[in-house]
Amino acid sequence: MIRIENLSKSFTLHNQGGAVIPVMTGVALTVSAGECVGLTGQSGAGKSTLMRMVYGNYLTAGGRLVVGDTDVASAEPRQIIALRRHTLGYVSQFLRVVPRVPTLDVVAEPLLALGTPATEARGRAASLLKRLNIPDRLWALSPTTFSGGEQQRVNIARGFAHAYPALLLDEPTASLDAANREVVLTLIEEAKARGAAILGIFHDEGARARVCDRLVDVTGFTPKAAA
Amino acid sequence: MTVMGKVVATEQPLLKVEGLTKRYGPRIGCADVSFDLWPGEVLGIVGESGSGKSTLLSCLAGHQRADLGRVSYDGRDVLAMSETERRRLSRTDWAYVHQNPRDGLRMGVSAGGNVGERLMAVGARHYGEIRGKALDWLGRVEIAADRVDDRPSAFSGGMQQRLQIARNLVTSPRLVCMDEPTGGLDVSVQARLLDLLRGLVRDLGLSVIIVTHDLAVVRLLAHRLMVMKSGRVVEQGLTDQVLDDPQHAYTQLLVSSVLQV
Amino acid sequence: MTEHLAAGAYNFAYLDEQTKRMIRRAILKGIAVPGYQVPFASREMPMPYGWGTGGVQVTAACLVPEDRLKVIDQGADDTTNAVSIRRFFQRTAGVAVTEATGQATVIQTRHRIPESALKQGQILVYQVPIPEPLRFLEPRETETRKMHELEEYGLMHVKLYEDIARHGQIATSYAYPVRVEGRYVMDPSPIPKFDNPKLSGNPAIQLFGAGREQRIYALPPWTQAVSLDFDDHPFETSKAPHDCDLCGAKDSYLDEVITDDQGGRMFVCSDTDYCAGRRARGMKGRLWAPEPEGAA
């Protein structure tokens, strides 16, 4: 489902004399349907950078990065938009929403964007919020005022609203209590069971051991010159 | 309501702009601008004042005549169109939301009359139906039905802007140009407007070009982003990609200059 | 037409021949393009703007010595404006004058169409204060011309919409806009909308002159002029719900006349010739009392 070959990435800092900083080179990995691959490596080794490249959020400097039938490295923006809408979900560590929009609609939005009828989309959103223990008195409020843990759970609900064939999870269990951590891990297992290919970053070793089928250490992709 | 799904599958861009150039004497308004806009897509154009954003928008909307280049809308050459045809399009298929609602509304005409005007311009002649549609649209932009006979001069800035949007969208246009639609509004009002615009884009499958200098607005609203400087496009791509991994020196400066909240 | 009344007097009908030719060209163009506002080089007339300078110039350009002229102001032959314009042409053109609608060949009018049906061969000249029907909502002249050119007339209905929204019905009661032969929207001058149906299919030539605004437009005989309306709020004429208190007419447009400071009032035909004609034929209204013989 996700296939990465010889991928590289560098940043050019024009405002600092045009310094070019190579950050990754020779990245190669695959994630099959129904499989969960965990990225490991020290903080700053490039786990999040790699995830963002897969999502099309960061440009690639070279190589191939195929999700489904789309080569993200060379795709037109609108192909990536379509990919994100139908195929590739992303649970980041930050919730970015239009202020004032009710939580229920924030979670339902990926489904609405796919043309799901509003009542059905909201029903799915409600059941996810319930599972993630967001009290229903909060559903009509904007999540911008929620605590960090609540925002994280809203973010997860949003990421799991549509059954994406491929999912990127950046620290999905961070800042969650034991009960909610269990819910998230179950959601991940269910996604795997329905055939989703998952690429994730888990600092939580127990979670990693439970859901990941394989681990890939990104330190191996760090360019020698910069090391 | 599978507009968006269908939309992505269409193989023709709604708007195709190639090498558009507009000069004011020796000065460049905008130069060599090219892009495609697909159905259902929101394109943000950012850049500082004088970067050519508004010139570009007004050339596209036919308010100004471009010196060079090609613009084709739905396969038709816009710059070669007769004025009759272009004005007909701008009353039906196109919409233009001005930064200042006073420029886009008739201040001496009631809210209902403002919304109904485009319907009457295309031949609607049933008062009850016109009024029904006007009320429907006032509801969609969250203006209370009992304000339908009030003039926009009695409305707040945010309400005026929402009324302008209703007035523009009532004929179900396919292409909407917006020039700083949230400029001059309170932050809370802005948020409400952004939410409204997002919903309308999603439900109606609109293609939108939104010119702004507010990066937060484009991040939430635009699928794609075009960065302009001195009349030229210096960078374009997916909105979050351009904002999070900017390639051009000017974009990097622009992004790093935004105050963090 | 070059004959002079007396040595040193004015040219026939006041205006010089070149000016009349210029105005006739504008009239012919107006007749060729019904409802279209033709610009013309309006002259200074020996009367203030607003007193019918446009109508007077059109009348002057139409008159021939054989004509018989009638001038009315709000339907009446005996009001100041009507009397002075009639006398103006008596002195400068020496034409015959009449108060009888049926006898006149040229009728200059302010704000009315005579009640009696006009005939082929007659010319009705309207005095027009504001020729542009779109100005109420679009003050830019460049824009209104463009709107006429491109037939963008939605705005006219916005005005009617506003009427209904505010008053529950189309409250515009005079200067009610018409669409001429499905093309130009035209301001019929401030005639009551009661008169609008008479604009359409009229056998007479109808000419409209706006002196200050320098525009002439026309409805040739038998031209269709449709009053704008909505499907669910159709155009309706209106008049005071009374009969004429002098001649008893039920079908004529009425003026309300205050008769004392005790709330006394009466309704009389605004068309004085029509009213007098009916009375001469013996028809009487509620308050008609013939003046006694020999009364001053």
C-alpha cells in the first residue's frame, strides 16, 4: 500500500545564506495492507519529517514515494488532495480546525468531504467520540477550548472517521490515560483487521509492541555528511 | 451530494490561465501568471500589498483587461468573449466577493432585494419564488429571516459580508473570486465566515479563488496556494506544503514573519 | 415653414431651421428605435428647465402652420404651464389652438394622456423630467447606457420587488416603467400608471422630450409597451375609487380637490376637456350645479 524507494530530503534555508541541509537519504520501506510499521529513532532523526513527506506535506528531493497508485513525490497537488480525501488519513499531534465549528462536525468533516449524508456522517462521528470518552455535552462546542488530551482524542476520532486504506499516526497514544489508550489501540487493531496499511510513530513502547508488525529505524537514513 | 468525489474525477480544469500579464505603463501589475483551477478546488493567492494579487483577480473577473495571456473558462476563451457574454457569465456562473461589502452590495436596497437581484437579472419574474429563495439564502448565511426587508446599512460588517456572499451565490455560480473576504472583520466574525465558506464550498462544489494576506485564512480554506511577489508567482503547491515546507526565499520569509499565537 | 409672422419677429415656432432639423433627426432616430433615448443638442429656451423645455423643442420641431395645437398640464388646459406654452406657440408660430382633444393635431402634455382615444395622424408630445428609468438604482450614466445596450434590466424588477416588500404591492403609481416591443425599458414620464395601458398600441405618434437631460425618445404608432410586473403581482392600474363629481364619469382619472378647511373635498376629472365635453352632452356628477345666467 505504501512503497518508498531511495527517497531523500533536504531543506534550503534562503534566509540563512542559502544553507542546504540534507536531512534524509536512501529511504526505503514498504507497508502492506493490514500491516502496521513503526518508525523509531531518536528525537530529531526524521521520523516526523518522513511522515510529512508521505502525506505530501513536505516536498521530497528525490526518489519514489507511492501510496496506493499515487506517486506522492511527483504528483500534482490535486492528485494529493484526492489521495488525502479517499485513501490516506493522518493523525498528527496537533489539531488544526476552524474556530467555532462544533466538535461533532470537526470529526464528521472527512466523511462530509466524501459526500456522506450529514446525518450518517454525524452518527459515525458521535459513535467515535463516545468510544473515546468525549462527554456528549462537549460535542456542540469547538475543540479549540479543550484540554490537550481531549484535543488529541478529537483528532484521533477525526482520523478514524473514514476507513482510509492507509493511515499515518504520529504519537496517537501520547497524553492519553490508560482507558483511552486502550480504545485507541483497539481502533488501530480494527483498522489493521479491515486491511489498512499503517505507518506510525509510537514512543509508548507497550503500544508499539502491541500494534506494530515491524519497526524501521530512521537513523539509518540520516545522511553521513550531516551525522 | 457526492459533488467533491465526482469533481476530482473530472478531467477538465474549470479555469485555465496561461501567461497572464497586465502592465500599468512601465510598472508590472502581474506578469506571466499561469495556473489551472479544477472544479471544487479552492486556490489561495497570498503576497503582500502591491504583489499583484488584486490585479490578477480583477483581470480574471473581467474588471480589467489583461495585456497578454490566455484565460479559458470551461473551454471558452474569456478574453475573446463579447462583453455581453462576459457580463452574462458574471451574473450567473461567476461571483465576485469584494473586500468591502459596500462595493458588492446595493446599500439602498433591502437584504432580500440584494439577494434577489441576480435572480431577476436572469429572468425570475415570480415575487413569491424570488423572496423564498432570498429567505433560504439568508438562512444559509445565518441572517435572521426578519431582517429580509432591512437595508444592509443597518447590518454589522460581518452580516454585510455574509449578505454579499448570499447575493453572489444565489444563482449557483461555479467560480467565485474573493478579494480579502475576511479583511476588516473581528476575529470571531472571521471564524464564522470561514466555517460558512468551507461548508458552501463542500456542499456546492464551488471553485474559489481567494486573495488574502492572511496565512491562517488560506491554511483553513485553500486546497492550493500561490505566492506572489512583485507581480509574479514565486511558488505554488498544496497549501500546507507551501506553508510548512516553503521552497522560495520570499515564501520562507513570509511564513517566518507570521506572529505565532 | 420659413414664413415669418412679421418683420423682425421670431422664426416659425421660435427655433431656427437648423436646430429644428437636428431635433427632427433625433425624433426620426427615436421612432426608428422605439424606446431608445436619443441624445440631442438641447437649446436654451425662454423658460426654466422643468417647465417643459424638452417638450417645447419637440413640439417646435413638429409644428407646421396648418397644425392645431393643444397643451395640457396634468390633464388641464387652463393651468399656468399649459396656458403659457400655448401662448408661446400662438405668438411664435401663429398656429391655431384648441382645447378639444379630437380637434388637435399636436398635443403637448405634462403628466397625462388624454382620456379620449387618440387617432392616427395625431402627435402626443410628453415633457420628461428624468428620461432614465434605471437611475433610481444605478446612478452611473455610463453603466445605465451599458445596461440598455446589453438588455440588463433585472434592476427594474429590484425596484418593484422593493415596493412589494415594503408596501405589500407595487406602490409605484406614476412614471411606471414599460418594456417597449420586448427591447428597451422606457420611462413614460410621470404619467399616472392609470394611463400606462394607453401607451401601448396607440394610433398616435408619441414623442418624449427631456430638455435638461438632452434626450428624445419615441413610441411609433401601434407600438407595444408592456408595464413591468411580477407573475404573482401583475400590473394593475389605479385611480381614486370615486366618480367625477362634476360629470359623473366612472372611468376617468380623478383629481382630489379640497373645497374648504372642514374636510370638504371633491373628485373631478383631471382631463378638463373630457369633463367639459361630458357635461356639454348633459352628463352630471354629484356636485354639478350650472352657474346661473349672467353670473360673473
